[in-house]
Amino acid sequence: MAAIATRERLVPLLTLAVLAGVWLAMLLLGAGNSDRALLMALYAGDEPWLALAALGFTYLGNWPTVVAVTILGSGWLLYRGKRRAALLLLIASFSGRLLVILEKAYFARLRPEENLRLAEVHYQSFPSGHAANSMIVYLGFALLAFDDPRHRRWAVAAALLLSVLIGFSRPMLGVHWPSDVVAGWSFGLFWTLLVIAVAERWAGRSLAKKDPTDRAESV
């Protein structure tokens, strides 16, 4: 039992460590020759229908869209009586966005050349805000909204697929290096899992503190 408990504690920590390692690798190794080659392989500038599809998926990762999904998702969670889950979704979404902006400003990686860009951009390149924000909001909602494990698995799979498609749309439009996108996914997944894990641990401690009182009241 002790070994199982130790393993259950180590797996989340190892997962977070791996995600942090991927993010760091993308920071140190990105925007080089291999990144450029992959960018040009994904670039949709010569395929209007692919560029149009990429614009559609990119729209789903735009900050106004993500804010709308966050507010609507939190409202739905509140309607279902999941107040803590609604608050967690709001915290994860807006704090994650702030951290992405700070990362962009601090690392100040330049985007691909302006003549490649098929969409408007506002901030620096690393990491991809679309990849990170979509991972945080769509995956966060999938994890928090569904109690049934089977429904949650399908929701998580759909959220991951959507975030992957949104992320791929960024190099297709020539506005991000592929390493920016991988770093955005890594950070978004890291932040989502960390916020939920911390909240669950805090809730568990609160329940443990209340147990003696609950037992006394029941007697």
C-alpha cells in the first residue's frame, strides 16, 4: 500500500517535470534551422484552402474566443452546482494567460519573417499563446466538467485534439515557429494539471480537518 501511495504521488510530479523539460528544450533549441525547415513544411501560404482552415482553427484559440469559452464554461459549471470547478477554470485561464504574456515579454523571441504571416499578431513568439490558452481552457473544462470517467475520457480526447489543431494552425499561417507551439502545449498542460492538483490537495486537507467535527456532530 505504501508503494502504491508513493507511486501515485510520484507520477504527477514526474509528468510535470517532463512537461517542464519539454518547454525548456523548445526554448533552448527552437528557432533554428530544423525549426525553420519544419515551419516551411507546415506552411499553408501556397494552399488557400489549407490557409482558410488554419484561420478557422486559429480563431478558436484567439483570446476573445478563449475568454468567452471560459466565462460560458464557468457559468455552466456554476449552474450545475460546481462552484469550486468554476472558480478553478477562471483561475487557470486568466493566470495562465498572464504567465504566457510574461514569458513572451521576457524571452522576446522573434517571430518568423513578416512576409510569411497570414494572420495578425501582437506579441512576441515564445511560447504560442494559442497553443497554451487552448490547452488550458478546453482541457481544463473537460477535466472539471465531467464526473463520469467514460465521458471525461471522451471530453479530454476532444479537448486535446482541438488544442493540437489550433496549435498546428499557427505555423501553417507562418506566425509561429513549431517549437513555440510545442512549448505552448507543454506549458498549457503543465499549468492545467498543476492548478487542478494543488486545488485537489487543498480540498483534501480541508476535508481532513473537518472530519473530527463532522464525526462529533454525527454523535
